[in-house]
Amino acid sequence: MDTATVPVLREQLLERREKLQIARADVDENAELLRLLGEVDAALGRMDDGTYGLCDVCHDPIESDRLLADPLVRFCLGDLTPAQQTALQDDLDLAAHIQRGLLPESHFRVDGWEACFHYEAVGPVSGDYCDLIKGEDGSLYFVFGDVSGKGVAASMLMAHLHAMFHTLVSVGMPLKTMVERASRVFCESTLPTHFATLVCGRADTSGEVEICNAGHLPPLLIQKGDVKRIESNGLPVGIFCDETFSASKLHLEHGDTLFLYTDGLSETLDGDGAEYGMERLTNLVSQSHTHPPQGMVKACLADLSAFRAGTPKPDDLTMMAIRWNGHGHA
Ligand SMILES: [Zn+2]
């Protein structure tokens, strides 16, 4: 457990203790409340004697994303009883199911725009965020990002971003303001150790795209085989509450495609430890520039799988292709 996280968890435990004590004053002798209070006190006690975050059975550190999701956890994954393991698996299955429900339609078309994506968690749930939202004025908003960390804690923050952007898009504010609001809410509601790299864009009904890249890997703009990188011009969201962002504009011609991806793609390693990298990705999307979004994503997956040749997946993997077909085109 890193040193920045323990004080935050202590703060959470103290807050929980206070709430339990207030609740206790309202009802008399509630056994469940007393039990919870006892667990919180025991966790605070373990923080004081330096044993917090260690498994009761093997004394190895407990997985930190599990502690972030529940600061009262006392056993590492290896030391759960079979009944606890089944309950945990059921929980994760349900979380994965809920997360799939937060994804947009797999083949998304709106007013001349066509989009496809691939979303794959390295574990049961992913910390990547991939979204397509239709605006009130017919424009297409795309939001794409990667929450720091992996697993359950990261997936909870992904769901948080999802809820925020669906609300912000419906209000209809400038793109840069939208990212600034999201960053502030994210910063205020998460641990200081958590942030998210994010690309947020608005594609209008004439082929114009306004785009803001907050610390994310550069999206690629593929125009007839030429590939341009849209570099980040800001920090990731959630680092400072008063961060400001800027957006830039692009104009797409018929058949031009934007390609977005997370580091699960660019940082995949082959058997010799070499990274998949930007150059190989750039060549691949350039060669598949005539493909519709679905074909481009498929070509990328096939190339990545050939490159990996069975090495373990490094991280959650998400990619998305968005093409401007224009009006009256297929
Ligand atoms: Zn253990």
C-alpha cells in the first residue's frame, strides 16, 4: 500500500466511524451497527500499530485495489474461504455485467458518422472508459479514457466518468468547460492518487470535430493514408480541482477516420519484450485507411494478436474508430 493512500483510507474510516456513531444514537442496541463500529475501530487500530493492509492469515500485503474498494478487507485473495471466493466471484460477475451495460451500441451511426470499438478488460472489469453520446443538436460526442490503476477501484471511477459525461452532454456546454467540470468533480470525489487520461470530442453534422486531449495517448487522424497525431495539450483529469483545458478543431473529409486507443494496445509486449508501439500502429491504420471502422478495429486486433504471439495481456485494452461518411454516403 503506498504511503499516500493510507492517510486517505484513515480519513474514510474516521468518517465512517462518525456516521455509525450518529446512527447509533438514533437506535438503541443495534447488533449490526455495533459489529460495523467494531470493525472500523479494529481497522484504525491496525493502522496505529502498522499492520493495516496485511492479510490476517499469511501477513502478505492485501491487493490495494480491494482495500480502496473496501477499507475493511482483512484477507488477501489467496486466503479467502471457498464461500468468500464464490461470493467475490458473483460480485465481480455482476460488476462486469453492469459495466458492459454502460458501453455504447457496438456499431454506432449518427448523422454521417459511423463508429465501432473493441473493449476488453484484463481482469473481470476494466478501468478504461469508452463512450459515444448523441447530443441534442444531432452532433456526436465521443469520450475515451483510461483511469489510473486497474480492477474494481478503476472500474468504479470509470462508471463515475460515464455518469458525469452523460449529464454534462445533456446540458450542452462548450467542450472545454465540460472537461473542466468533469475534472473538478472527479478530483473532489476520488483519492488524490487517482486520475484519468481522457479524450473528449464533439463531431458535428458537417464533418467538423472539436477535440480536447487531457493527458491521453494521441488519437490518430487518418486521411487517405496520411496519419496525424493529436497530441495531448493538458494534464489528465482529476489531478488538480481547478485545471483548465483547451480544445482544437479538425475538419474531416469523406472517409477520414479518427482512431483512439489505450496503452493496452501501444504498450503490449512481444515475446522478446519489444513494445507494439506507435510506429507499427501508425503503419497499420494507414494501410487500413479504406476500411470502415469495424474493419479497422478488426485489422488492429488481428495484428496485435500476431505481434503478442501468446504473451500475457499487459492492461485493459480499448480501441475505437470513428469515420466521417458525410451525408448521402454509405
Ligand atoms: Zn493471505
